[in-house]
Amino acid sequence: ENLLIDENHNLKLIDFGLCARPKGGLDCHLETCCGSPAYAAPELIQGKPYCGSEADLWSMGVLLYALLCGFLPFDDDNVMALYRKIQRGKYEIPKWLSRESITLLDQLVQVDPTRRLAVRHLLGHPWLMSGYGCPVEWHSKFPLLHVDEDCVTELAVFVKKSKQRTAELVSEWCYDEFTACYLLLLAKKASGRPVRLMPPGVTAPRSCPRVRVASTPHARANKEDESEDTPYVFGSMDFDDADSYFDD
């Protein structure tokens, strides 16, 4: 499910290979339809322009259902039959689900994207707040006003910039490759490992031979993605022409 738990029981989201970065901003509607069919929102498989955040909330509802029930709400060996189930938006409600969780699933897994629960309302939902006195708040576990000198020093040497400039770049918290590298160094230091980056041009010894993956038609980049090539992700597919299988 692209969810991992580390040694400290922190939840990690992985596999952002099919993420889109709309040039018009996050409120801009997308048109490229790809991903895992069982998690796809109805508007994606219809081939309509869609709002990424609304489609993500549907997928979040599917994931929550899988975590609570142990199986997917929409599943079928036949992809077209799966699409029809998603279009109808009807799913089994196991008897062990609580009333609050049933309500939350219903608010997330809505065929009409405009009727789905907004994130700001999700954070204050009674099911999510159970046992807590206030809505969930976002905050970084890293001190945003402080940068680690050891990590900055190692990163500065690696990128061939001054320590001051490197610290300034880290302090911008742009959540790009540069920041990710800094956070990885910070994690290494926290675990007691050496704060070291491999010098450019030096490759680590391989314990197994490299495997060449055959190219596929799906390995083309998404139109919204700024990268030139996107690796094909097994278990994922595009939904082009899927709407032709549905009645008007």
C-alpha cells in the first residue's frame, strides 16, 4: 500500500513516481489519468479533468477502508468490471465497523468529488479525534529555525557550496532533493551512524548484478510532471479510453 513503518513506528509514505506537479498550482485541474485502478476516483477513469486533492481524498478513503476491513471496497479480476463498481460507489459495510468510521468512509468515498470531505474537516472528524481534545494539527518534527552544523558541513562539501549558503538553502525548507539529502543526513546522525555522503563519481560496491528493465509504452512522462521520463510502476496503469466502457 506504499506505507512503511520504521524502527521508531513512524509512518512513511513512499513511491511518488506518478505524482504530478501542476504548472498552474495545486488548484489547477489535471488531465493525465494513471495509478492503481482499485484506488482511482471515478472522475479519473471517466477521463475527465480532475482536482488532484479531491481524487486523493477518494484514494484515502479506499486506503482507510482496506486498513479497517482487510480488503478493498472495489475489487475485481476484470478491470472493466472494477471500473463499473467504482462508478457506482457501492461497497460492503462489515458489521465490526463503528458508526463514526462508517460515516467517515461515506464522506470520503463519494462519487461526486464536490461532496467529499475537505481535508480541513477531515482533521476535525469525530473518528479521527477520538481520545483527543482538539483537531489534528500539522507540524514538522524538525526544528525549522535551527539547522544541524554537522549535516550542513557534510552537505556543503558534497555540493561544493559555502557552509553559510548551504545553511541558507536548508533553511528555505523547499522539500526538494537538497532538503531530502539534509534530512537523510539528520536521520543518520540521530541513529548514531556517520554523517557522510559518498563523493561524486564514487559508486558503492554491488552485491548483486544490475537488472535491466525493458521499456514499456507506459514509461512516458506525465504531462503535468516536470521530469522527462517516468518509470513504469507495476500494478499501476493509465485509464485512457476507460470512459468508452460506460453508458452516458
